[in-house]
Amino acid sequence: MMRLDELLAEILGTAAALPAEDVEWREATVGALLGRHLAAPISAAFDLPRVDVSAMDGWAVRSGDLAAATAANPVVLKVIGDAAAGRSGAELVLAPGDCVRIATGAPMPQGADAVVVVEATSLGDPRGGAPLLERSPAGLPADVWFTAPARAGAAIRRRGEDVRTGAQLLGEGAELDPAAIGVLAGSGAARCTLRRRPRVVILSSGEEIGAGADASVAIPDSNGPLLEALMIAAGATVVARHHVGDSAAEALAVVREAAAGCDLLVTSGGVSVGAHDYMGAALSDHFDTVVHRVAIQPGKPLLVGKGRERSGAAWALGLPGNPVSAFVTATLVAVPLLRALAGDTAPAERLSGRLTAPLTSPAARRSFPRLAVERDADGWPRRDADGTLLVAPLEEQGSHQASALARADYLGDIPETCERLAAGDAVALIALPRASRRSAR
């Protein structure tokens, strides 16, 4: 049997990123952009800010006019206008003794070299009890009183302070997450070059999940929706999901048709050694088999195939039919493969935890037990004195016990050479979606 690290090296070393496409991103929905990866970097089309702007709501002043201002000897400046964000304010020119009401983000008027926050000023003589302003007045006052000097440059954001024209903002391979979409929107770029989302077809096999199964023994198809959700969460587009009965001819025909319309074909069930397991043979007929047994638990009967045709699916993954095995193998193999196809070059995050209970692992197989993080009364993960997450194996570790998946925060990653870990031992972790969420008991 092939080792998992050998299999991933083979797949990820040969999986080519999907073709790039030029996108007028402002015409696309945010949902269409979210999770995609850049095939070319994004650079700033102009300085940000584009001009010197105010960092605060207040009064644009000439700092020299306030050099002698004190509470005992306040300085009064004449208000000559209003500077608002989105207006050039080119007509506003400060002479000695002038000031301008200014909003956050508004261009600095000519002659002004500082901004005094509105809360430090008043509309009357403070020596006579005039209160400090709490906000900019609705109407434009005739003059404003100041009781302290202003430092030249105070509360001003300089042109290009954030980025300069031509500076790279997002690199090739960057994922368009919410922050990156905000950066793209502010860059001034009209277009971006993105990797196409991987297209996936999912096939669930087995008479027991079909409409023709005896009602007393029929089971719902949980693998299909589970895998579809996992593929979408990994950034793919699921173009179809079908059921395939226990028929060699049907499996062969459906695989051939499905492979023509996707980049990755994912099947569940029918890849083991049973008399009614026809999916493995159907996949091997259409794809070159990379492996058909992997030294892992759960998920040993995993089949990985590489496409022979220049068009259609480049890869096929034949996952075991047991729900936990399907979920674990898809997490370990399908998700990294999808990321490679999508142009994601970021390395996988390495995590570790500390066991609060012992667990065993099969000899000569890398195992991935389902673990739950210990949580406090508010549902937040607990950590030891060193800040390490505290995790415990779930009781239900059978490959058929899918109900436990909803309570699993992590997969443990136990090497082939280890058969037992004690409470207090460190364990490598693979985060599952639930791990980042608070969960009330």
C-alpha cells in the first residue's frame, strides 16, 4: 500500500493549476469572486490616499497661527469654508487667521498644515465658560476658539501613505477572501486574472441508497450532500451529483459521461473488494490508476486516478462508501487537490494539541481519529498552561458512525510508527470547519 505522504507528493507534484481567465471584477458578484485565486498580482493604480487628507473630523489650520494658543490666551480663527470627503476643495485657500471645517477623508485645503480635532475646540470664549464641542456643528460657524498649539502634520494622512502607485497589493496565488476583495476594490484595478474554479461531479454508488432499495433496509444518501458541501467549502463548483446503482454497465456509462464535464470526478462507494463493487473498475477503465489502497485508517480502499484525455476530468477520486471514510479521505486528498487546481500555493497550516485521554492506532497505518476540543462553560476551546489546545478522542470511532462528525473539531494525525498515545501526549491536528467556531454545549 502507498503511504499518504507519497500519494500527496505524487498528486500535488503533477496537478497543474487550471487555466486563468481575465475578469472585469466590478461586473462580477462578490460571491463569484470569493475564494478564487489570483493568477497574476494586483498592483495599485494610483497613490492611496490620492492626496493629503484629514484623519479626523475637525478644523484644518495653519499651525503657526496657533503657536501661542493656551487656555488662558485662546486664539480665535475665522471659518472660511467646509471641506468634505469626495470634494476637491480646490477653492479653499487659507490665509493667516483662517481655518476650514474638515471631515475625515476630506482633502487638505491649500495653506493648511494641521488638523485640530473638533472635540478640542469651542464656538465661544472658553474663559467665559463656553463648552468644548462634542461633534462638528451642523451649521458653519463664523469663528472657532482654540486653546492649544497644533503640531504641523497632526491628523493628516499623506498622499501615498498607505500605498504608492505600482506597489503590489496582492500576489499571484492570493485567495480572494473578504479582506483581499476589499484591497482589490480599493486598488483602482479594473480587471484581475483569476484561476477558474475547479468543476466537480459527485457520484454516490450503491443500491441501498437508491429509489429501488427495499424500504426496510434503504438508507439515505448522506455522502453525496456531505461531499458536495465539502467541495463547495474548498472553493469548487459542483456541476452535478448523481446516484449509480450496483451495475457494472451503469457505473461504466455514468463515469464516462460525468468525466467529460468536470475537472475532478469524486465517487463514494464501490471501490472495495465486494462482489457488487463496480465503481473501482469503471474508474480504472477511464483513468490511469495512481493508487488503489492507501495505508491509512479510515479510508484504506481509496482509489486515485489520473485522466487520459486532454479534455474532461484530469483526476478521479474513488472514496470508500462508509461516511466517515468518505469524509476523512476527501479532507485529506480531495481538498488539497482542489486547492492545487485552483492555484492555491499556501502551505497547509500545522497544528498541535494535547490529549486528555489515551487513544490507540493501528500498526503500519497512519490514522486519523476524530477529536473534540475541550470547551469551557461558554463553549470556547480550553488550553493548557502553555496555550496548547486540549483535545479528546470521540467515543464513536467506527467508519460508519457518521453522527460523530458533527461533534468533531479536528482529525488527529497519528504516524504509522505509533500504536498508542497516552493522556498528556502531544498530537498533530488537522482542523475541521467546526474547530474555528464556538459551540455551546
